[in-house]
Amino acid sequence: MRDVLLIALFSFLGAAAAGLLGALALRALRHRSVAVALTVVAAVSVTAMLAGTLAVARAMFLSSHDLKVVTTVCATAAVVSLATALLLGRWVVARSEALTLAARSFGDDGSFAAPAGDATAELAALGRELAATSGKLARSRERERALEASRRELVAWISHDLRTPLAGLRAMAEALEDGVAEDPRRYFRQIGAEVGRIDSMVGDLFELSRIHAGVLALHPSRMSVYDLVGDALAGAGPLAREHGVRLVGDRVDPVPVEVDGKEMTRVLGNLLVNAIRRTPADGTVAVAARRDADTVVLSVTDGCGGIPEEDLPRVFDTGWRGSQARTPPAGAGLGLAIVRGIVEAHAGRAAVRNVPGGCRFEVVLPAASP
């Protein structure tokens, strides 16, 4: 037993000395390539084995012949191990360099394609992560381009829509100033109407800017969707009578919700105004509300004839009007964008789909807890 303990002690001391030297070498070469690190690791392993074996062999007082045989075997194993480590290191370095070259494409064209061929598990996982990141960046750039195009389109439309009433206001003001207005009261009424339109447009822009900046202040309270729909129908009634459109709201369940009443009334009002203006005379705009599991679904169905399928994904985009028209009745294209922003601020979602004869806008909100 004592001999076994001595052998273990001698082998441990020899291996520990080799390991300590290897750790110091790895620390000194920590900024070098992977191939160097693998070579050092292999050298440490072989040297530790060789030192432990030789220490035990000398302690056992082997003959010179036996000691030479043991040394030869250990040296051969060391040479083979070092050569294998060098080859493995060169292969890993080559794969790393190929991955580095592929990653440089992020700075060139913004895309990434993992290099072909086999790779270690870690390098393969890194390649997959870079490819996934490349896809996310591509989608982000696409959204950014879409937002920039929407912003430019909105600026163009707002500029046109502001220029038209401002030109009319200037003309009417000059006519009143020169005393050539045949009916000053009519001019005053028209000026008031144009100022109201401009004020509404500026209000929409301010509301949308608050939504995009994430500073829309909500004051939720528990209320019934029946009351929300009733207030919205009462507000949209005069416009519906002016356009000869029937408003129907008899399919509304008194489901409780936790919402900001003012903002949600604006949501329903925007949807109703949009539906009334695009529904022909003698048409019908129907409002419904129902509970679906843990949500409340509010819907506004119009008789516009439907929206082209290719335009459905853009309906809630800022500045979208559904046509290239620049006429004032088309609005500034902000109403539906505001609808989506307010609904999402309430942890809900807004959607639209075509139905026979028109389209249906749906607002899905979380139902109030019992």
C-alpha cells in the first residue's frame, strides 16, 4: 500500500509541475490564436503524463533499457498528440476565419450567410445566431424604409391639405378686407369651418405624435361597452344623417372593460366617421360588441364595397387613404393610425377584413376582471 501511495505522489507531483507550467504558458499566450492554445493544451497533457511516468519510473529504479523504452513510448505519444493538436487548431482557425469574413458582410450589404462546410458545435451555433440576427436586421430595415416612406407621404399630404384651406382663408380674408364680399356672413361661416378643419388636423397630428413618442397618458376606469358605443353613436349621428347613412347598434352586449373612456370614444368615433364617409347613401353602418373568452370585440361594419386585398395590411399605416386622391374630404390619413395607437396602448389590437358588401373593423380589448 505504501508503494502505491508513493507512486501516486510522484506522478501527481510531476503532472502538477507540468500543469502549472502549462497554465502560465496559456496565460502568456491568451491573446494568440486557437491553434496555439490547442497546441499548448496538448503539450501540457502529454508533458504531465510524461513527467508523471518518468518520475515514477526513476523512483522504481528501472534499468536504463526499461527507462529508455518508457521514455521513447511517451515521446512518440507526445509527437503524435502535438501534431494532432496542430491540425485540429488549423482547422478550427480556418473555420473561424471563414465565419469572420462572412460576418463582415454586416457592414457591407447588411446580410449574412453562414459559410458552407462542417464546423464545431460552437461555431455552428454562432453562425446560426448571426443568421438569425441578420434576418431581424433585414426586417428592421424594411420596417424603417416603410416608416420613412409613410412619413414622406404623410408630409406631402398634410402640406397639400393645409395649403388648400389656407389659400381659401387668404382669399376670403382679402375679399372681406377689400369690401367685395357679397355675403360677409357666409364668408365668416366658411372661415370658421376651414379653421375647424385645420384645428382638427393639427389635433390629430399632436395625438399621433404623443402615441409614437409613447407618452399617451391613459386614465382607465371600469365601464360598459354599451355606454361607449352609445356615446360614439350619438356623436356620429349628425354626420350619418347628413350622408343619408343608417347607424345600427342593436347588437351590443353590456360587457365591462377597463379603458380610458375619452380615448376609446375617439377610437369608435374615428371608425364611425371613416365608415360613414365611405358608405353610399341609404347604406348601413353597424356597430356590434361581444365577449370572446377573455377579450371584448368591438366591430364597425360599413358598406364601402370592400378594400383591395393588397391594401389591407396598410390600412392602419400613418397617411394611408386608400387612393392617391388629395381632396380634403379624404382626410389626412391619420384617423386609423390613431385608432391603432390608442388600442395598442390599451394592450389590445385593431384589425380589418372584408365582408360581403363592405369591410369590418374590429377592436379587441382585454375584458375587465370580475
